[in-house]
Amino acid sequence: MTRDDIMEYCLSYPGSYQDFPFGEDWIVMRHQGNSKSFALIFQRDGHLCVNLKCEPSRADFLRGLFKDVKPGYHMNKEHWNTVILDGELPEQEIHDMVRHSFELTKPKIPKRQALKKS
């Protein structure tokens, strides 16, 4: 998966946008509603990588299952994984991890609004 591929996939989610708070070397994909990041794209040790938020038990499971999934670089190691994008991970697995991160970080619906929809 290329840098453009992962950026395009992240931007396909509604309300997502890219940010460059650390310069051009790090691309941060964020939610418009709360500005939380759900993907951080960068180069490390000659590899294209992305940091993705993950539930702790799932994070451990993925690290054990795939050699291209590591504890989050420069992130909370319990809640974030670094995924090597130019390794051997199937694209669908990467998409699933991005989707999971997006869902964990998306803006919450206030209880008042949630009750009105019911």
C-alpha cells in the first residue's frame, strides 16, 4: 500500500481531513467534529507506516498475528499500533484496522441528541 493509497482510503470516511502539525513528514488524518486523529502516516526505518488506535486486547491480538503490526511508535503502546504498510499485510486487514481506529475516535453523539433520535 502506498502513501497515496492510505491517504485516499482515510479520506473516504465522512468528515475526515488531513493535517500536517509536524511538517510534511507526518500526515495526520483527523475527524472534523472533534479534531481527534485516527491515523498518523509516516516513514520509519525505510518503511511506510501508520499509527492506528486500537482496543488493547485487539491490539495485542493483532501484534501476535501479524509481524507488521507493532506497538505504537511515539504513542501510548496500550492503545495504538504501528502498522507497516509496505510489508506483507493484506490490504483488507489494513482497511479493517483503519475502520476500527476511525470508529474509536469519531465524535460522540451527545446523550440529549441520541435520546431524541430514539
